[in-house]
Amino acid sequence: MFLELEGVSVRYPGAGATRDAVANVSLALRAGQIGVLIGPSGCGKTSLLRAVAGLERVQHGRITVDKTVLADAASGLSVAPEARRVGMVFQEYALFPHLSVEANVAFGLRDMPVAERRTRTLEVLDLVGLASAAKRAPHQLSGGQQQRIALARALAPKPRLLLLDEPFSSLDVDLRERLAQEIRAILKQAGATALFVTHDQLEAFAVGDVIGVMHQGALEQWDDAYTLYHRPATRFVADFIGHGVFTPAQIVLPPGGHPVVRTPLGELDKLIECLLPDAYPQGRCDVLLRADDIVHDDASPVKARIERKAFRGSEFLYTLRLSSGESLMAHVPSHHDHQIGEWIGIRAEVDHVVIFPRGAAR
């Protein structure tokens, strides 16, 4: 592995004995991979990124990049940030307003011969698609262009690892999604290994080869986007990723049959793994039903009342309530424009069932 974090913990002075800002986190990235850390505010994702950069000291654990140990709490080793060969792109572009785009990118290459510095500067500007803007001032560029300039400046010294701390947070939603896809393409073309922090799931899915969900300083799951969504390792991940609700259910084993999960919407039998009823007390569990698991079907005998609806362009996100009291969510094509308070037919269409202990926090 190119980047390895082994049992890393970070605690800020004066934080008290309650918990670490980062608690025993282990993860790994192969060369050329893009990893993304996602989670709610205060979950520790930026603290972990700063520890990799050398801006925060590691209290426990070890950080290795390209087989070089950058931090080892056991031995007290902590390589200075400027000696780590790690590039960083911040939320603010931090471009020098009095320098041209070219001079901004060349700023970190002052030890190079002039000709070599100019060649490398124009090379990375071409990589981010802004070679034609080399002589312009940063304020003459759009927010998305300025962020690409910041990326070019970080890539120019050929860092071993690139860190990006919520680089799109100040941009509008449409631009963020497009720029996320562009930056992924740029990083892949550059062959860069990168660790990216965001609070936006769409950004994480657009950028990352592997995504880590953090909660209260801990890494709950480190996996690809598909697995996070369809096979969440913890209840927090299941709740945090996507839209869905937990509904009380029961695992039963019919005579001579396979285990099924009985829910208010009927029986579900496509299990991730063969689970027996005694895996949970009396077979009672909570089943995760995502909005895309619920299909609007007027012919279905199961009816639900629309409590809220949010227009998403091609679809509505309906919040529904069954007559038995359970709450559900459903993505419904936007030409099905039902009114709040209306009862509609629904059915479950679940490829596999995700279940957790009844009412468990994790």
C-alpha cells in the first residue's frame, strides 16, 4: 500500500478525557487511488487529514507514505510538514492576488532553474485546462477556475500525496458536482494519490475510489461507494448514506424453506447472507428500507399516506406513513404529482435486505 494509517489517534490539548478527535483509525490507499473521508461536522475527518499533513501531532499510531514513516507515536517520530512531500488544497484557494496565475503556480518551484520551472508550470496549467489563463490575475477567473489553479499549484512540485480539505465548499451546487468530476479526471491523468475530505455525499461518490465514513472520531467503514450504500457495515453508515428509514421486522424460518424477513410491506427474502432467526432475540430486527426500495404501485394492496414531498426535478422524494404507523421514504417519478395527505399504493422491491438489531445505535 502507498498510504497506510495504523491505529492513528489525535487529541487536541485541553480536549479533556472524553474522547479523541481521531480515535484508532486505520486505512490504506494504493498508489494512484483517490480516497475520500466523509461524515458530519466534528467527526474528525479534517483532523485526520491534518495529521497526515503533519499539522497535527499523532498521539497513537503510525502514518506511512510510500514506505516512508512520517509519524510514529511509539518512537516520537514526526516529520516536519514541509519535509513530507505532501501537497494540500484548502477550502480557501489561498491564491496570491498580486501574482499572475502562472506566478501563483510557480511559487512553490522557486528552487528549480528558471526554464525548468516555467516548463513545469505550463505543464500543470495545461493539465487543469488553464494554460491560456497563465498571464491573467486570479480575480479574473471564476471560482471553479481558481480552484483548479490551486490544484495545479499543489501538483506542480510532484508531491507523493495530495490532500484536499473540502475544496468545493464555497462553490454553488451545480459547479461543485461538475468540478468534482473534472478534478477526479485531472488527478487520474496525473497519476496522483489523493485523500479528499468532504461533507457532501455526491462529491464523495463522484471523486472517490474508496470512501471512509467517520463518526465521533472513528472510521465506521472504508469501502467503495456501492458497498457503502448497499452493504453498510454499521447502522450509522446505513443511516448517513442515502435516504432511508429503519422499520421493525422479524426474521422467520418457514418449515423446509429459507429465512425471510417479515415487514409491514410483506416478506423479503433476498438476504445478503443466510441469517437464522436466532441471530437476533426472537428474530426481531430493524430492516433498512431505502427510498429506491419503495415503488409506487396503484395496484398494490399496501397503502401509505404522503406526509411530505420534495421536488427533485425528475422525481419527488416522498415521506410516507403506513396505516400501522411506520414511516417510509420513496423516490417517485415527478409526473406522479400526488398531494400531501393523499394515500397511494406502494410495494417493496428490494434486491437484498440490510438488517440490524432492533433499535441498536450501531
